[in-house]
Amino acid sequence: MTFVSLRMYASWPDAALLDAMRTDEEGAFEELYKRYCYRLFTVAYQKLKGREVAEELVQDLFTDLWSRRASHQIQQVEHYLFSAIRYRIINYIKAQKVRSGYELYCRISLSEANTDTEEALAAEDLSAALLAGVRKLPEKSREIFQLSRLEHYSVPEISVRVNLSEKSVEYHLTKSLKLLRSYLRDFLVALMPLLFL
């Protein structure tokens, strides 16, 4: 990509850049990146107060934009990008709250519990049971569960990613959670007598 061709893209409107990007023109993508990268970073940084996280969310957004360039149905690039970064910020904050709550729960549980070998083994067994339960999920439900709960994508993002309606994605999430509850309930029922020996 020469300097002259990069300057050529600078005069193009967003819609033309988007059309060019759909035909794999990297220069058009680079121009969109230059136009919006800093503004998107500023929005993410103001909300999250962390440079690395803000950069990561913006990079992830542009990586996703490029990887799905041929299938995107974007009408207005600016609106799409700022909506997408807001979704990513919200999902990140939700994930942090869940993680913080879980860490607090673990700390409280560990401080109150007698941390002998049997309890440590029970925790390992529970972790293994959870992983085994996830592996037992039907393939599509497992994929959607992992995107939602482990990679923190929103239902609309998952819907686009797996090419299903939002209702179908919600159905798979509900189904996954019910099946995992059932798997873990069976595991805990079997474990209870051992805990009180």
C-alpha cells in the first residue's frame, strides 16, 4: 500500500470505504480504523478507566469488523462502531462484576470453611463435573453457552456470529443452563453423603 493510495482513501466517505472493505481493500479498512480508532478508544477509556482494556476492546471491535467484512449489513459506520463499543463496554463491566462477586464468594467461603484435603478434592470434583457438564451439552448449545458465559458476547452479537435468531440463541442459553443445573444437581446429590461421613 503506497502513501498516495492511502491518501486517496482519506477523501472517501464512510459508505464508500465500507463497500471497498467488503471487497478486501485493506486501505479502506485502514482509513476507517484511522478515522474512528481514537474516538472509540476515548469512549472506552472514559467508561473503564483502563488503557489496556480500552485498547483491547477497540482492537477486538476492528478485528471483528474486518473478519466479517463480507457479511456485515452496516448502514452507517459511525453509528455501528459506537453502538458496538458500548455493547463491548457493558459486557466487560458485567463480566467484571460477575468475576468480582465470584472472587468475593470464594474468599468468604474459604475463610469460613475448614480447608482440609477432602474439601479441596470436592472442589476439584465440582470443577471437573462442571466441565464434564459443558462437554455433554449439544454442540450448538455448547458453542452459544461458551460465547455467552466465557467470552461475554451479547445475545445480538452471538445471533450474528452463529447465524441464528436472537430467540434461538436465548433458547440455547436457557437449555444449556437447565441441563448444567441438572448435571450439577445429580453430582451434588451423589457427593452429599461423602461430605458428612
